[in-house]
Amino acid sequence: MKRKKSSEVKRKSKVAVKQIKLSDEKLCELARQKPGVREARIISPSEVETAAWVRLKCQFGCDCFGQCLVCPPFTPTPEQMRKVLDCYRRAILIHCDPEADVKEIVAELERDIFLRGAWKALGLGAGPCYFCKKCNVEQRQCRYPERARPAMEACGIDVYTTVRKAGLPIEVVRTRRQCPNYYGLILVD
């Protein structure tokens, strides 16, 4: 059996890991083109704040805890999410209109970025999932895996601190009349 020359092996391995470089401007432009997106910013995943208390807010404050596969306890813990975030060097934080379907926007944008060569693209939405009337929790099989994405908070991300670090608006909603701010995050590469 013939051995390959080391230069030939090196060349092939470089081709195998080559990723198409999407500029920060192009990524933000892609996001802003989506209906319902107000703003898009490139941030470093190291700036994304994770904290153990966030998951408790889901458990003791949301009706969807344990009722949906994109909510705790089925989502990564804050520690697991931190390890995932540390695998990336940039992300897009998107600010959405209150009536926008953040999970749908995130899934579409993740796919667009993936198809442009960023194979590590991974999206996180906001709030619980409403694709099904009743989630298939018993079988632990999502009916819409191409569309359903966990919320940032479901993965232990402190959305308030992360958004404020990025210089975007977010406030605690005190009344039903107050307009909330919704965010999504796509980890890129």
C-alpha cells in the first residue's frame, strides 16, 4: 500500500476544514432582511452571560417547565451552554418586533447562514414553543426539529445582562400595556 505524501495530506485536510467567511456586515444584513427584525449586532459569545439562577426562573415562573422539549429540563444547563458558547467566536444578537415569531426568524436565519458555509450555525429563540398544541414530551421526539429552537433563557442565558452589554434596549415588563423587547441569538462560527 502506497503512503500519501505529507504535502498532499496537508492540502486535503486544509480543504476539509475550509469555511466560507461571512463578514459581520453581511451577517447583520441577512438578519435585518427578515421581516420582524428591528436590529442585529455581532457579539462575542464570551459576552453572553450564563447563570444558574436563570433556569430556576423557568422552573418557578413559567407554565411550560417540563411541558415542552425546548424548555427545561430538556435544554442544556447553564454550564453546558457555557461550554457550547465557548466553541464559537461570534454570534448575531437580533432584536425583534413584539409581534414577530422569534423562533421562526431564528430557525430561518440559522439555515441561511448554514447554507452560506457556516456549518456550526446554531440558533436560540425566546419564550416557549407554540408549534404544537401539545408537545411530544413523552416520546422526547420533536415534531418540528427543523423549526423549534430553545429560548436563550431556557439554556441558562441571562438575556437582560447579555442584551445590555450589547447596548440594546431591554426592560422588565411591568404592565400588559408595556411593549416587550424580544431577542434571538444565532451562534455562527
